[in-house]
Amino acid sequence: MDEYFPENYFDDYSDNSAKGWSERDWFNYTKKSEAEIAKFSALYSVGRLKGMSLEQISKIAGWQILDEDDYQDEAPFDAEFSNEPWTLINHPVYIITHALQKCLQEHFGRVVEETNMNPRLVWEIEKCLAQTSNYLQVAVVCEDLGEDALARCHYKFAISAINDTMAKTSLIPEPESEHGKERIRRINSIIFDLRQLCITLLEYSQTKKRQ
């Protein structure tokens, strides 16, 4: 991404944050987020083929959302970015959901190309996915601000948007190639994992409410 910016695009003046970082420091910080999303996406694609759950993959990658028992003895991937300043783009939910969407975009784009899908259906699916991403990001911010009830509303909005996505992806024409059919299966699996993640986050938030 930095190739689009001139050398002097970012200033080197420190801000008033605890780290005292410059814009260039924060720019590098965003690149770490992108790298973690790409790393998680690659690990997810391989792990799911091996029968691993999203929870297992999240733990191995160092981005588990809930404090759960160890799934296996494998050493976690390097996730030093998780120790950087706490912001939205350094949040496990942000990393995981964007990684899943990255996988979805790859498979969905190939399916669209092979099946010559109706443009309106493509637009409706992309809109549902964008809504899901937005609802989840707002929910995370609400929780950090202590607005748990509002966060739960947005988790429910996200689940509803995912349900709409599942209904619309069922309308995708069946690809003729085996690769295309496999991509459809993976799309459905990713959307299911995304829905299950939202349900888990909602249930966890409701449990906190009762405590």
C-alpha cells in the first residue's frame, strides 16, 4: 500500500498518545494489521481443509477471542501485533472477520466469473457482507466503550445480515467445474463460521450481562 504515497507523505511529529507515535509509525501499524489478516486467512484455508475449527485456528494464530482450554499442543504463530497499542484494527474480532471475508472474496470472485452470475445478485450478496462487517465493527467498539446492550443489538444485526447472505448464496448457479463446486462448499462453510462467531460473541455478551 505504501507505494502509492510519496516518501514525505507522512509527518514524523509525535502525537499525544501514550506511545507518542508519528503518522509513519501508525501507518506501519496498519500494515501489520493487513499482514495478520493475510496470515490468518492463509492459516484458515489450510486448517479448515484439515478439519480444524475456527476456534482452534484462532488459538493457533494467537487471535483467540475467548479464553478457552488448549485445543492442541501446537505452538502458536507469531502474533506480536496483538501486543501493540489496543485499537479496533488490533482486535481479534476485526482480524478474524476480515480474514474470513478475504477468503470469501477470493472464492466468490472465482464463482462469479465461472457462473456469470446476475449482477444484482452479486451486488446483494456483497451488500450483506459489507453490512455484516460494519455491524461487527460497531459491536466491538460499543463493548470497548462499555455499551454492552448496544453491542448485543449489533451482534444480532450481524446475524440477521449473515442469514440474508446465506439465503442469497443459495441462489448462486451451480458451477460446472469441480473446482467451482468446491468453492461453493467453501463459501458456505466460511459463512457458517462467520455466523457461528457472531452467535458466540452474542452469547458471551449475554453471559456477562447475567453475572
